[in-house]
Amino acid sequence: LRTWIFGFTCLVFKTTYIDRGKPLRKGAFFFTRMALSPCAKALISCLFRTLVGVFTSLHRTKIMAKILVAFDTVNEGFEKIGAEHEVIRPPHGRDFTHEELCQLLPEADVLCTSFDYPARAELLQYGSKLRLIANFGVGFNNIDIDYARAHGIVVTNTPQAVIIPTTELTLALMLDCARRVSELDRLIRQTPGKRPTIGRMGYLGVHLAGKTLGLIGYGRIASAVAERARAFGMKILYYKRIPLSADEEARQGITYAPLDELLFDSDFVSIHTPYSSETHHFIGERELALMKPTAIFINTARGAVVDEEALVKALQTGYIAAAGLDVFENQDNPHPALCTLDNVCMTPHTGTQTADARRDMNAEMLENVVRFLAGRTDLNRVA
């Protein structure tokens, strides 16, 4: 741009005063001579560099991108967005409706959406200028990835912010099932003001210490679970398609096991694999039948990774002892039979339901936006 302006100015000067023989005012001849000398060219170049710098600075104060935030979220993190960008947020306390998004999306360069807010093709088709979908959450089942790829739209997620809260909930469900906390809570509420009679041998739980934890899938969250479970004195088995190196296993204090072996040997089995067509019903009747009758099953990953009908049967018939579930197969609506079973502890997909996590997820989502708009490639990119 600077070179073009300098060249264009020199061309105009030459055409006006030299080629056309236009007369110059007294005192201008010296400037004309300077303009034709290397020294003068350097001076003029310096002048125009300064002017271009001012022009560029003014230009940068204009709105560079419109960032449309589809959902209600915390305020922390928005200070990352420079004043040159326009951020459009819904009224406090509610999300934008589908109809509102359809009206706003045609002018948006960036769409910030959430794990529980669908961004399907019927919505995304209105985003003619859309360049980035920044998702609030590690899962991105809510986004039409095929549409995004076909239209050159980048998609990002927030994998770091969800590690600690999901890890801690996994351990919470393990402890709840092991010590029958929810079951005993329901029992004591049945006789208000009186201690229920449970007997010396009634409602016995189990320790975590000395038990084997089997992790199916071994990413960031599973690794964090393993680290904390070891602090409880547990032995860790893991299964993933491509095992870690022997040195890395030794460093983390874990042992690889084939899936069937892991299921057969573990006292606790926890799911940490993402959902895809390949992992649909990855755990079914056959896999549950391999587990110990004393085993406790945990799922804080994705509901449809498990055949929920088969899980209900295993819990009812005693194939396994208990289950702690944060996710469910039918769009997070639990199988009705699960609600009738005392050996099941359930939470409604609350793996990241902490104030700390919401703040950190928002910051990570917006950091992806800032980096993308700056032309950086170090994004948490999933498409």
C-alpha cells in the first residue's frame, strides 16, 4: 500500500508538472529539482510513510469484524476483544432466539455458540460472511461440521477449560457410588428427624484405595482422572487405539490393556471417549457382561457411547453393581428405568457446571476468536 501511494504520487507529480510543462510558482523550481533527485525521493518517501502510518492507524479504529454471541454467558473474557471489533450479545439472562440469529447472522464474521445451542445448516446458511464458529465447550455435536467444512468456516472448541471440572465430577460420581451417598441420602429423607436403621452390615460400600480403575479413552480428562485416582491409591488401566509409549506409561503410572481385559479386571470403569459413528454404542451388552458383578460404571463423556437399554438391564440383573452417569443417550434425557434404580447416581450433564469453569470456558472461547482475527493458527481448531 505504501509503495503504491508513493509511486502514484510521483506519477501524478511527473504528469502534472513535467510532462505537461505546467508552469511552477516562484520558489517551486527548487522543489522540482529535489523531486527528481535521490535525496528528494527519500524525503518524499519518508513523508508518505508517515502519512500512510496515520491513515493505517485511523483505518484500524474502524470495525474489523462483527462477533455474534448466540447465548447468555459471563462477562469475563470480553476484555480480550479489541475496540475495533463489534460484539453483539443477547439481553442479559437469555439466549438469542433462532429467529433473531437468522436476522443477525448475515452481517456476522464470527459466531460464538454453546455446546447446548444448535448451529445446524438451516441456521448457518444465513451466515454469508461467516468465517469462524467458536464453540463454548469441548464437544461440538451441536455444530454441523460438514456444512462448516464445505463452506470454509473454521470451528474451534475449549478443551482446556473443561478438564478440571469434568475430572472432579468423575471422581465425585465414583465416590458417590462407592459409598452409596445418594442412596443413603434418599433413605434418611424418608424418616425426617429420625436416624434410619441400616444395621451393621447394611448398605455397605467399597473403598477406592487398592481398587483398579479402567479408563476407556485416554485424553486430557482421562489423564487428569488417572492422576487423582492414583492419589486415592488406585491402580490405573487404560485403553485407546494407539497406546502411549512405555516411557510415558511409566511416567504417568498407568498400564495399557486391551478393551476386554480392561473390562474384566477393573473395579471401576470410566468412559472418556468422544462420540462418533464409530463409538456409537461402543459399550453394549457384550461389554457390560464382561465386567465384575461388583464393578461400578461411570460415564461423563457422551451418552450414546453406551447402549442405555443394555446398561439398564445390567444394573437390574446385577451384571454390575452401580453406575454414575452425567450423560444419557437420548439427548441427555435418562432412560425412565434408570430413575427407579437405587444403584444409580445421576447428574444432568453438569460436568462443567461450576462458576470457575464457565469463566474459563468463556475466556478460552474468546481467546480463539482473538487469535483467529489476528491471523494466528494456534487455535483449538476442530474443523
